[in-house]
Amino acid sequence: MKKLWMLGLCVFVLAGCNTVQGIGKDVKRAGEAVESVGKK
């Protein structure tokens, strides 16, 4: 289930990026999300 959720998140993040700067911000947010899931 977690893998499916992460796949969906990645697709959403990559689809929402318009610029290289946007990709960097989205990757940072995705990393923060993974950290918060790992801390639980």
C-alpha cells in the first residue's frame, strides 16, 4: 500500500513541475514526506 501511495505522489509531483526550480522544490517536499513517514 505504501508503495502505491509513493508512486501516486511521485506522479503527481512530476506532473505538477513546470520548471527546473519547481522540480527542485518538489523533490525537497517529497524528501520531507518520506522522512516524516519514516519517523512514524
